[in-house]
Amino acid sequence: MKKAMLGALLAMAVMTAQAATRQDVESSAVVNGTIVLTQDGTVQSAVIDDPAKYGQPIADMVRNAALQWHFQPLLQDGQPVVAKASMHARVVLKQKPDGNYTARIKGVTFGDYNSTDTDTLHITEDDKKIFPHYPEMALRAHVQGEVYLALHIDHGGHVTDAVVEQVNLDNIGPDTLLNECRKMLADAALQAARRWTYTIPTTGRLAKQDSWTARVPVIFNLAPPGQTTAPEVVWRTYVPGPYTPAPWVDKPNMGAADALAGSGVQTDGAGPTLLSAPNHG
């Protein structure tokens, strides 16, 4: 498809997006909080950060579900210990035929990006300046979305493989055009990510590995006219893209692919291991 024609069709799809309805459109937010685990892996307490930001019923739903989760006990010197961990739960709202909504926890991840933590991966300071280029055609058509990357990191901190696990688009349109939009954003994110290098774990259980998986969200947002940065959006309405697992990951988790904090790096295996279903309770 010629670029000029594609650009015109994309713009048309965006112009009609506000009036269009699609069965697969969903709204969601990543609810952040903290859990404390007992020695046997049960949750002793769960606290939601700024519950009013998500709405008290949603905050209560996540907290009540978290209190029923069960984890693999965390060990220190071979002994189970009480532990504290941050949590990030992707809560999805879907509209029912009667106009009401259902809410569910799609997936959860644990742990925060902490630049002083030597147990996890960190992008190098120089590479923090390597930003994905916003595709010109996507800019013109006001295409926005979130690209969720999985990166395979070797012992030298280099990206040896990179895949896009999922792309969620803020735009509505025919599937063929949405696929073109996803590819534009995905290619831009991958082009930058393949140039990144990382500081590898030097302490903790992950330090013994020969390679690691980093999960990184890349957000393509447009700033409103007259502003230089895009505003924070808590609840986002989008068309979720298909999930493609990273081929080198032994146990891919489709539910957690987009349950990431808005910035930083999620090191696979760094947080506590959840043994129960996230939506339990």
C-alpha cells in the first residue's frame, strides 16, 4: 500500500474513531501498590497507592484479590523470610450489552525499577538518551499506543534478541490499518531497543544466570496543542493487540505482558513468583 494512501486512510480512521464502537475495545489501568509476604508465601498485607486515582471500588477489588494470592516463599540464605514487594496489576474494564461494566485483573508484575538495585538489569546511562523515533506517518495520523518489548540480554549486557510481545493502540479502525499502525510503532521501538545496553545483575539469585530477559514498555503519546509533554493517563481506552511470546522464555505469561509500570525495566524472575490466579478472590 502506498504511503500517501496509507496516511490518508489512517487519518480517516482516527477521525471516525470517536464515533466508532468495537467489541474488542477495552479500558484499563495499571494499579500500583505494595504487598508484604509471610514466610509461607501468603500475603500478610496489601496497600494500594493513591486509591482515589483509580476509584475506591477498583482499589478495594485489587487489594482483596491480593490478600488471597499465594507465592513461592522467598528465601534468604536458604531460609524463608518475610518480604515486601511492589505490585502492578492491570485491571481491565469491559462494557456489557446492558451498558454496565465488568472489572477483572488481567495480569500482575512485581518489583520496581530501582537504579541502586544490583539484583536486576539496568539500562546504561548513555543509552537512556536513545529514544525511539516517533514514525512520521504515525504522527500525521495521530496514532498513539504502547509497545511492550521483551529483550534477551547476554552476559555483556547486549541485546541479542528482541521481540514485540504486544501493541495496544489508542486508535480505532479496520484491522488491516490497525496492523499497519502496530507495525510502525513496533518497528520504531525495536530499532531503538536493539541499540540499548544493560548493566547485568551482580548480586542475588539472578546474578548466576548467563542471560536475562528485560521487559520494557515503550509509550507513543502525543502532547496536546501548546504543550511539550503528554499528560499522564490513568485509565486508557484502546484496542489490545495480539500477544506474541518471546521464543526464548520457558513459561510465557500472556496476562502479564502489559502489566508493567509506566517506565523502567522489568527483569524477568526478579520479583516473587505468584502461584495462584491473579483474579482469584
